[in-house]
Amino acid sequence: MSENNEIFKRPTPIDKEVSWDKTQVIMSKTNSKGIIEYANEVFIDVCGYEDYELMSQPHSIIRHPDMPKVIFKVLWENLKSGKNFYAVVKNLAKSGRYYWVVTDFEISKDKNGETTHYFGRRKAVPQDVITKHIEPLYKRLLQIESVSGIEASEKYLIGFLEEKNRTYVEYVKECILDYEQSQNAQKRVELKEEEEEESRGFFSRFFGR
């Protein structure tokens, strides 16, 4: 979100993931410019900053340098137009470790229809989705940005999504759904194998073998 008033010293990234309970939901509230006004205990525990360190800071305090700027550009454009946006984001903890999340927002407006606050929820993303789909795309976008700038990066992202005939949000949803379906299929195979093993074991016991 907004880079305004960024007065903190950014930690040096290290290639280690934050250890956290990935069933939990990270929550925050920011004003219309992305300045943090509230962070729940999960947010504080995962990012490693105390609540007094987070308050009045831009949400970009946890932005990881591995994130392409174009993703935040698209996210911010959607939020400003009043649309929720499900972005997969790599965040930077105070320790320098990283953690991946997918975003969900509620937009609060005043009686004149002007945005006053964003309520953000974030949940963990399956590692397979990150490794197979998100990281390769983000690395390419980051490379393009470093050489040719954000405009070129955005054009590549548009072309990538056009080829898939998906919006960014549809692409993220499809990647997560495919993973969940593969996991469910694997569980069904394992359950069937367990049932067959139990059946064999029962008759072995029954016939004293």
C-alpha cells in the first residue's frame, strides 16, 4: 500500500520462512492511505513487530523485496475503485524471515461514499501453489521491472493472464483449487489403501495367518 511516512529501517531478508500456525487469520485495519491503525495478535506474532511499532506505519513496513511492484499497483487500483482483491503476497518479518499469504479486504466508506478504511484478512497459501505457480511468475515480473520498469512488467502480466484466459484473481483461485483437489484425491487413494490393508489384516487374523 502507500509508501508515505516510511521511517522504519527495513530488515535484511534471509531465506527462511516464519514458523507460524497457518490455520490462523492475520488481520489489520488501515486508513484510506494504507496506514496501520490496528493489527491483531496473529499479525503481531507472525511479523515480529510489536503493536506500538506497527501503529501509524504504512502497511509496506512488511513488504518483501521479492515482491514485484506491479502486484501492489494492481491491488491498489482495485481497492481504490472499491473492489476486493485476492493477491498472493510474500511479506517480510522483522527478523528478516518471510511468510506468504493471500489477501482479502473489506472496504469501509463514509456517508458520501468516500473510502475511510480497509480491513485486511490474510491466510497462508499452500507451499505447492507458491513453488509451482506464484514464485516463477513473480521472479519473471521482478526481472522485467529491474531491467525495463513497472510498465513493462504490467504488460507482461497482462499477456500472461490473457494467455491463460484468466484475471489475476481467477488465476490465483484456480491454482489453489487445483492444489486442494489434488490433495483430496491423494487422501482418497490413501484411505482406500488403508481400507484394503485393514481388510487383508482382518482376514489374516480371522484365518489365523
